[in-house]
Amino acid sequence: MYQNRQKLIKILLWGFVILVLAFVLWNHFKPKAPPPPVQLPQVVIQKPVVVKTPAYITQTGNTVAYNSVDLVARVEGYLQAIKFTDGSFVKKGQELFLIEPEPYLEKLREAESEVASQKASFNYASAEYARQQQMYKEDATSLNNVQKWSAQKDKSQADLNKATANEVNAKINYSYTRVLAPFDGRIGRHLIDPGNLVGNGKATELATLEQIDPIFVYFNLNELDLIRVRAAAKEYGIKPSEINKIPVYVGMQNEQGYPREGKLDFASTGLNSSTGTLQFRVLIDNKDYSLLPGLFVQVRIPISTSSPKLTVPDTAVQYDQIGAYLLIVDQENKVQIKRVEVGSVDKGMRMILKGITAQENVIVDGLQNATPGNQVTVQKAK
């Protein structure tokens, strides 16, 4: 009985070993499935869009006040009154500050009195000199008296001139006690409160006034763009002295397009040696005061009439140290680099001046998956 049980256990163990060996051998020698195919990166392509549009040069500029002045106290005294609201618009000649006028009014009155006194002395000396001349003709006085009154008349004239000059200075100093707006504009906050002593040995700054209608826009052009603008101006018959005939369009960051038209007002005499750019200035009407000094704006200058141009989405244009380039897909679905010369951008479409044809398959999406020389899976843009 015991021996039969041992034989049964051995048979079961050998059976189990045979099954394990059969399973291992089957897994080792069974045909292997082929590896899954490599997935090529996917990109979206689009042919350049042909549009009929003028060529433009676009730059970023900043706005600067047409006139700007720091209002200062030119006489010493206590600031008595502020006659404007901070940040308001003021008119030319409007009184803005009042600086203790009484001492200067008294000095003016004193100067006026001195002028009246010197006029009386001069009139008396003139009359006496004329009388002495008449008496000398009648041998009723000496030549010495005539000469004495002639000298007295000249002295009185000099004293009168001095008194008149003092009166003028007194009037000027008295006028400085009322600080007036030199032009229409928007005034900032007051920098000195009433009751403070101002003008004590120096010109105390009181506030800043800026004229913002019209307003200036400053921007810079690089050497290549400058040559293109000059060539366009020459083509249209505009002389270098007539830069104000060149139209310029300006738009704020939140505006669609370039709704504001201005004229070139100034061009620097030469390129900045450190930046290689030339500074320009545009004069723009600002009746609604929407443009404020210090804003960044987009500036666009047309340099050609409407003609067919190739455009691609601006996001498709890449840049490196050499310049601008596009990634395209050739007939073998391989990614290639095309160096291009770019123009202006309008509504998200960048003008391509040189480097591609209308039949190129430009990668417009999936640029992060595109490596030059590698194959890709393409999908046409909708």
C-alpha cells in the first residue's frame, strides 16, 4: 500500500516536470510577432496664401508729449493757493499756483513811485536847462550854469532809466507770483502743498504740464528698412526735405489694424553707431486724448502699391541667429529648411518676400515635431 502511494507521487511529479518543460520549450520556439511600426510625427501643412496687398514696414514706437514743461517757482515765498485739480486739462494762460504776492506788489508800487519821482526830477532839470539856455542867450546867466543843468538833466535821465528798469523787474517778479499754464494740456499732480516755502535759493518744481494734442510717436528703423523707405519715397517722387508727405499709420496694442494716420515730422541726421538704427518721429492728432505719453504703439509705413504677395501664418515663421526661415515638407515627406525674407504682418499673416514659391508645403502646426531631414506624417490645414 505504501509502495503504491510512492509510485503514484513519482508519476505525478514527473508529469508536472514534463508539462513545465513543454511549456518553456513552446514559449521559446514559438514564432514571434513582428514589432509594432514606428509612428512618424504628425504635422499640419498649408500652401502659401496669395494676397494682393501693399508692402509695409512695421515697427514698435512709443508716444511722447508734443510739449512738456516742469512748472517751477521763480520767486521766493509761501505757496498760498493751488487753483487746479490734479490730472485735469487746463487752458493756456490759466492760473495754476499763487505764491505770496503781497511783498512783490509792494516792491512794484515802490518802483512805480521811484519812476514818478525821477520823472519829476527829469522834467524839472529839463525845464531848468532850457531856461538857462535862454538866459545865456540874453547874457543873464553864465555858461557854467548852463553846463551844470545840462549835466543835471543827463543825470536825471539816467536815474529815470534806472528807475524804469527797476519797475520792469518788479513787474516781472510780481507776475511770477502767479504761475500760469504756458499752453493747453494735461497737468499732473501738485508736488508742493500750500503753506510751504518755495523758491528759496532754487527753482522749486511745482507740477508737470504736458500737451498731448497733437502727440509725437518716436520709432527706429534699421539700415535695411531705412533703404527700403528711401527707395519707396524716391519712387513716389518725395524729396528728402519732404518727409512730411510720407504717410504713417499707428495703432495701439488693443486696436485692430492701424486706424490712426500721421505724418513723418523728423528724422535723425545719422544712424546710431551702437544700435545701427535711425530715429524717426511722427506727428498724430489726438483730439480724443486716447494716446498718452509713454505708450507702446505699432507703426506701419507703406513702401509699395498693392501687388500679389505670398503670405503664411506668422506663427509658422521661425528665427535663429542667421535670420528667418520656414519648415516645409518635400515630396518624400521629409522636413526641409527654407531661408526666407519676411515683410510686414497683417491680421496674423506674415508676408514672405523671398525664399519660397506658391507650391511649397509649409508646416503651420506641429513645428515641435518637425526635425529637418526626418520624415513626418502630413495633414492638410483646414
